[in-house]
Amino acid sequence: MSPCPSVSLLLIFFLTSVHAASADGGSTIIIHETCKKCAQEDPNVSYKFCVASLESNPYCHCDNLRGLGLVSIKLLRHNVTRTRSYTEKLLKSKEMDPSVRACLQDCLELYSDAVATLAEAIRAYKDERYGDANIDLSSVMDASTTCEDGFTEKGTGSPLARRNKDAFRLSALALSIITMLSRSSH
């Protein structure tokens, strides 16, 4: 058996690995630079949360700010969609305090509207209508806060506290990136 096939396979593996590492390294650098700038400019954006969120997406091979912006909005859409589903699941429970149930029903409505709003935000973003995307994302951010405030006003613990906080932080991240893009397009 000739060593040539092994050498060829080794060379292909090496070149593929180098290409993948350089592609990933580029997205890692832009993620860290973007998160640093977002955290410096917006008190609602945590550097660690930003990096963890953007790096959690296995399909995020973005080499520019515009690509990261779209990823951040899609992460928010995923969070909002899952929160809506989780809220529906909680509402199926027979044994629940009536005030918690009322809050959950309000949250379900808020998150259902937010899913539709995020579809509009993605369309606006792709069309580079950053002002419209900003308005839509601000609405989603408000929905997470309004949901959480409902529990606080009733004096009950929120079963959605973590999810609401994540929706707020993902909204802040997406808005921060849009702000940077808006500045660079003028």
C-alpha cells in the first residue's frame, strides 16, 4: 500500500482545518470587538452576555457587523418564541394562583405579539430600514419588561423572570448593533 493516499488525506485535513480556524477566528474577533463596543456604549448590554449569546449560535460565521445584527435578532426571536411556548405550557397547569394565571395570560399575549413584531423587524433589518427595525425591537424589549412588571405589581414571583431578563438583554444587544450600523450608514 502506497503512503500517498495517507499523505493526501492528511494534507486535505490540514488545509480544511486551517480554513475553518481562520474563518472562525474572524467571527470570534468581530464578536468580541462588537460586544466590547456595545457594552461600552449601552449600560443594558453586558460584554459577557453578548459574547456568550453570539458565540452560542453554531451558524454564526459572521465577518461583519451587519451579519451579527441579524444573528442577534434571530437569537431574540428564538428566545421570544420559546418563552411564548413555555408560557402556554405553564397555563395548562390546573393548579395555579389566579393572579399568576392572569399575569401569564398577559405575558402570552405580549409574547405572541412580539413574535409577529420580530418578523417585521427582520424584514426591516434586511431592507436596511434600521429606524423601523429599531422601533420593532424596542417594542419587543418593552414586552419583556411589561410582562415582568405584571408579576411585580401583583406581588407574585415570576416564573418567567429569567426568560424576560434574557429577552430584555437580547433586545438591548440587537438595538445596540443597529445603532452602530445606523451611525456607519450616515
